[in-house]
Amino acid sequence: MSSFKGNALRGTFFLIFGLGWSVKYPLKYLSRKLNADNQARKNMICICLYCLGMLAEQFVPDGPHMGLYSGGTYSWEKLTNWQYTTMYLFYGLSGIVDVLSYSPLKLSLGLDRLLLSVAMFTEGFLFCFHDYNNTALDQHLHSLLLIAIFGGALCALMEVFLRDHTILEFFRTSFFILQGSWFWQIGFVLSPPWGGPGWDQTDRGNFNFLTMCFFWHYAAALLVTAANSVFSYWYVVGQGNNFGALKNAF
Amino acid sequence: MSSFKGNALRGTFFLIFGLGWSVKYPLKYLSRKLNADNQARKNMICICLYCLGMLAEQFVPDGPHMGLYSGGTYSWEKLTNWQYTTMYLFYGLSGIVDVLSYSPLKLSLGLDRLLLSVAMFTEGFLFCFHDYNNTALDQHLHSLLLIAIFGGALCALMEVFLRDHTILEFFRTSFFILQGSWFWQIGFVLSPPWGGPGWDQTDRGNFNFLTMCFFWHYAAALLVTAANSVFSYWYVVGQGNNFGALKNAF
Amino acid sequence: MSSFKGNALRGTFFLIFGLGWSVKYPLKYLSRKLNADNQARKNMICICLYCLGMLAEQFVPDGPHMGLYSGGTYSWEKLTNWQYTTMYLFYGLSGIVDVLSYSPLKLSLGLDRLLLSVAMFTEGFLFCFHDYNNTALDQHLHSLLLIAIFGGALCALMEVFLRDHTILEFFRTSFFILQGSWFWQIGFVLSPPWGGPGWDQTDRGNFNFLTMCFFWHYAAALLVTAANSVFSYWYVVGQGNNFGALKNAF
Amino acid sequence: MSSFKGNALRGTFFLIFGLGWSVKYPLKYLSRKLNADNQARKNMICICLYCLGMLAEQFVPDGPHMGLYSGGTYSWEKLTNWQYTTMYLFYGLSGIVDVLSYSPLKLSLGLDRLLLSVAMFTEGFLFCFHDYNNTALDQHLHSLLLIAIFGGALCALMEVFLRDHTILEFFRTSFFILQGSWFWQIGFVLSPPWGGPGWDQTDRGNFNFLTMCFFWHYAAALLVTAANSVFSYWYVVGQGNNFGALKNAF
């Protein structure tokens, strides 16, 4: 599933989280207190999302179906799918700790952010050490992605020590939206959904254009995050009477 | 506009900001309070500067005139100009947030510094991933520039957490002046205004000299920043009576 | 001793520390106060472990037996063993400072963590600058190890400033367990104990699989650390009466 | 002066500072207050040392004698000497700020440490971008040196924010001693004082040995710093009556 559908799935996954956070965090500061029970229930849904991601990577028609080593050809099978499964596994671990942090277990404050940071660093190092088989454009696209991944990972790491810091949450949210939209872009560049080959891997102009394009995506991600903050503010302040309903929604 | 004029324009742009800050910050600490309305109006001028920068990159005679892809030759057009346009765009975003931070919108404190940091990191990564077409001296000059850019970006990032820290502001100001004067140097080295080819791209002596030269620029930038601080101090303390006029000027 | 036994010894060494810490730190927070005399005595045992490590690297049958330069062949002898001896030497220094920090000498608080950090950075840089003789898989395995080493070193460095931070101790413990289990993995991959050659150094599938495998080790290390914390909690809370005995054990 | 004498001079320079600090900082904490006038006078001596360094690099028999460009051969002259002159220049600037920080000028606290950090980063980047003309061992020796330089630079940078932190001062002192002794080692390896060629630049064993050797130097530097601290403690506590004389000496 290194095709368009795989990248679209990953992009959607990160966009859901990024856009969800871009509404959740402003509301948190406006209402000062979110319903903890409700929150834990929402986090259970996140874990389901991670599990779905893992299952999708494994059991799509051209996936590995849990087979890792082929005895016939003496070679590893579908390692790219396994790699994304590993990525979802770590996000899943971080999700479990997130749920437990609402339980009466009294986890150390900040452990949820640490695990999120570990998940993002894991994702980043998996892309770093990935073997791109001399497909230079592929490598370039994922190198740009690393900026978003490690940026987000450093934000989450700093949140371990500076908890509930609005700016860090804003920053991390924008990096998640960037990651999501860039996965879609990768899909369109490497394997367009309307068929045909991907972009020319040797044209240096493509490299320079995509570098710029990545930062346009980021400008858009910043605007979306800012717009959602403003929207949340307007919603809460302007329509205080139906705020109870909203608190349950996120 | 990768010629002398372009580099001179960029250099002037950064010098204006650096020199402006080198006077503004000492005054801030001496007077303890700057006129907020006035400040917002000054920031509007900054945004105009960014817009002018963008327009200049686009509409100079040999610029792209907003055209990005040439259907005739199936290739990207004037990507270097587009790249600098992107750079000005991010500085423009940071300028808008700067203006908004003086408005009654109650932005999170530090968001203006974060956006400045994002703008500088964007500029840095654009230079990192730029394709220098095997012109080693060009790449060397921009690698040195990266020290100033990422140095300034880290300063701005730390100011998000340590707001109004004199040392960080001093440091950031000196990096901006360095960037400005180095853009001028790049212009003189690669495309001298008196015509003729640039410096020899293969002479290793040029590389070693320019490395040293970069740090001489930095020594000069430090001295200029220090001199302006001393000058501001002398101006305020020695001529307290016309301080009101000065406060309006910056 | 770059064979299986050497890697197994190093792996066991790090596992002992990692697993020991994974029980010691939760107990510290549950009991609030560890017996200082007892602690110093335990640290003496650690120093013995480091000395044993050094002696093992030097005096195994194919070791250098303290000889560094061979006058006969005009060449350095068994540098890999000497390198690991250097590694144990720095861990030994950190152990000595650990013991002294319980003495009445009034060392600066945090010096023990700093020396631990120095030991880990030393280990990391020794692997960085090691010459792998074109054995790419060997280098890949040790590059992955560097993530665990430098991760742990940064944790220890931050503990100098943020002493007794639960999250940092948890993180550092998990990195030590990871290092231990990965040394075992390196042993199995490069020189399997059942004889025969190591894995194919040219198959790119091996590289991608081992990258993933490293992060599975880390997921396991996180689970082990978490399980030991839970176990310690259950032991202390459920069986408060025999807690005195436990305090002496660690 | 890239010969033995130059490296010995640089080594001695850093050793004087490192060993001086290794006695000064413990005394500072034992006596709580150093004579400010005296301190400024000591710092003047430091500036003289920097000037001597600059003059030595310029006016040794085979130095550039302030000539930078040779009109005859159309090439840069003696750039290595100029590079070290630049290094001493920045240490000189940091020395001047150090003196001024004892003056009634009310400099921002921490500016002296910032300038020291800038001087070390400058030194580091000068070595980074230096062209080693395919002499791999030369480059390897200076790469190792970078660990000491950037380590010290980061320490000084952190001291801007965490002033008078014993651990950071201890750490920085040890890095200066390491730098000093390593410059001597570089001299012995590349151009032995007893004549003859330097070590074999192609033998991989030399690379591995020197990597280890660097960390043995560091272990020695740590021991010397610790011993001087203990000696200072013993001197002050055991011989309190002649402490006044000592305070004037450092």
C-alpha cells in the first residue's frame, strides 16, 4: 500500500488528529475544564483509529497479511507495510497511555506527551533509515516530511516539561495538519489517482518546486489552525447557551 | 533576480530590520514602555516592506510575473524568485501577527516571536534544500548564511519562552545585521555590480577566505549593535528633554 | 571479543542496570527515602561490575592483555577491545562519583548525573568515529544503537538540571534496557552463537527489517519498564509489612 | 605556523585558561566574593594574552605579517594563520566584555558568557569549514577537537541563562583543558618536534587509536579539574589564615 490509497489513508489519519486538536485546544482554554470521562471515551476512539490503520496496512489486498518472511524466496515481505504498522503501533501505545492518564492510576503527569513524542520520533527515524532504492524524488519528499515530524516530536517533548502551553499546542497542531496534507501531496506526486506514472524523478525543477510547495502547505496549515481558533472563540463567546452540547462533542 | 540587485535588496531589507531593532530594544528598556498604538503603526510599515519585497521579486523585468509553470517548455519558471517570494510571505505572516498582538484580540503572548522563528526556519530550510547546480562557491556562501539564519531562528524560538530577554534580543539583532551585510557580500562575490564574472568557483583559497570574512562581518555586526546600544543610552540619559519625540520615531 | 560473547556481555551489563533502575526508581518515589549507606554499598557493586567488564575485554583469550602496540608488526593491537575498555572506564568514573555523592564530601548536586551523561556521550562518539571497514550492516546496527545511547545521554544531561524527574528517569531506564537487548541482537545478527556466518551484509531487506526490529525492541523495553513500575507499586502497597526487607534489597 | 610550535602555543593558551578556571571557580564558591577590582585587573592580563596570540600568528618568521592577498601570485596568503588570528580576535572581544562587566557600565548580566560562547562557536565553525586538502588524519584530529569546542560553547551558552552554575563551570573548565592538551597532541601527531614526518595518514589503526586517545585525554582533564577543586578546598579550609594572599593571586 505504498500507492495513492495508502498515502491518502495516512494523510487523512493525521488530518483528523490535527483538525480535531485545532478545535479542542482553544475550547480547553475557553472553558477551562473538559469533562474527563468524556475525554477518556474520545481517546478510546483514537485507539480504534490506530488499530484500523494497522489492520488496513496489513490486510489490504496487496498487504503482507501478517507474513513477515517468505520461506520460498528467502526474503523479507512487504516491509513498507510493516513499517507503517510499526508507526501505528507506537501511536497506539501513546493513545493507551492517554486513556490511562484519565484513569485513577496516577500516572506521572507528562507521560502521555512523552509517549506521543516517542511515537513521532519513531516515525521520523523509520523514514530516516528507510531505503529509497535510488528514487531521489521519493527521498526528497520524505526528507521534507521529516521537518514536520521532528518539529512535532520536539514540541511534544517540550510539553512534557511545559504542560498546557498554548503556543506549543498550537505549533504541534499545525505540524500534524501539515503532515496530513503532505501525505496527500506525496500520494499525488508519486502515484496519481488518475493513473499514469508519477512526476519525473530526475527533473531538478520538481525538487525545487516541491520544497517551496511544502512551505505553502505549512502556511495553509497555520491559517487553518488560526481560523479554527477564531471560530471556536466566536462559537463559545457568541453562543454561550449551547456550550454544554459543544463540550460533549469534543 | 539572482543578480547583484536582488542580493542588495535582500541585504537592505535585513539591515533595515537589524539596525531598527538595535535602536528599538535598548530604548524599550530605558523608557520601560513604548506607545502601543505607535508600535502597531510601525509594524504596518514593516508589512508594507514585506509586500514590496514580494512584488519586487515577482515583477522585476526578468521576474516570473506570477507565472509558475510554462506550458510551452513543460518546466517550472524562475523558481529562485518564487523561493524568495515564499520567504517574504512568511516574514509577512509574522508581521501580521505582530500587528495583531497589539490589537484587543488577546493573542497568546509569544505567538509573534514563534511566527518570526517559523519565518526564519522556513528561510533556512529553503536554502538548505535549494539546488545549487554544482556551483560550489554559491553553496558555500549560503551554508555560511545558514549559521546566521538558524542562529536567529533559535533566538526567536527561545524568546517565546523567555520573553523580553535583553541578551536574546541583542543576539537576534546582531544575526539580522549579519544576514543583511552577508547578502551584500554574496552579491559582490557572485555578480559584481561593475560587471565581469564572479569570483573563481574552484579556487580553494576563496572558500577559506570567505569563511573568515563571514566571521569578520559578524564581529562588525556585534560592534554596530553595541555602538547603537551605547548611542541610545547616551541619547536618552543626556537629552531627556526631547525623549518624547524619540519615542514616536521608533 | 567482537564476537557473540562480547556483545552478550555488554548486553547483559546494560540490562542489569536498566532492569535494576526500573525497580529502584518507582520504589524511591513510593518510599520517599532510600537508605543512603545501603545505596553507597550497592554503588560499590556497580563499580565492581565496571571493573569486571574492563578485565573481561582485556584478558579474554583473544584479548589484548594490556598490550596496545605491537612492535613486531608496527601496528595497533585489538583496538576494538581497547575501545570497549575505554567505555567501561568512563562508566567506572561515573560510578565512583556516584559513590562519592553519598559521602560527606558535599559534591555539587547533579555531578553524578553529569558523569553518567559524559560516559554515554563518550560511548556514542566512540561508535560514531569507529571504522567499520566497509561492513555496512555492522555500521547500520551501531547507527541504530546511537539513538539509544544519545537518547540516554540527553536524558542524563537534563537530569543535571531537573533532578529526580520521574519521566526522565523512566525514559533513561527504557533506553538502557533497549541498549542491552540491542547488543544481544547485534550478537545474534553478526556472529550467531550456533556458528555459521552472520546475516547477509548486502541484502537491503535486512537493513529495513532491522530498523523496524530496533523499534520493536524499544516497544518491548517500554512495556518492561512500565510493568516493573506497576509491579513495584503493587508490591509496596499490597505488602507494606515486608517493605523494610525490600528497601535493603535495592 | 601550522607546525608544532603553533599547536603548542594554542595548547598552552587553552591550558592556562582551563587550569586557571579550575582553581578560580572552586575558590569563588568557598570565599563567596572575589575582589572585583582585582578580577578586572586579571582580565586585562587575559586580553594581553589574546593580543600576544594574534601577534604571534601574524609575525612569526613564516607568518603573513598582516599581508592578506598577494598581488604577485593572485592568491590569498597564509590563510591558516589568518584563521587563528580571527579565533584570537573573538576571544579578545569576549575578554573586553569580561572587563567591561566589572565596570560601572551595567552591562546585561550574562553578556560576558554569551561572547565567550560566540568565540567558541566561531572557533568551531572555522574548523568545520576549513579545507583540509585531503589530509584525512588532520581532519579526523580536528573533528574530535570539535567535540571539545562545541561542548564548551554549549556550556557557556547555558551559563547565560543559568549563571554561576557549578556543574556548568566544572564542565566548561574540563573542556578547555581538553582543548589545550589536544592541541599539543595534534602537534605531536602531525609535526613531531624531533623532526621527521607525522603519523601515517592512511593507516586506519591510527584513526581508531586517536579516537580513543581523545577520550583518555578527557578522562585526564576531568581528573585534573577534580584534583584542583579538592586542592583548593584543602588549601582554604586547612590554611584559612593565609587566604587573603590567595584571593589576590586569582
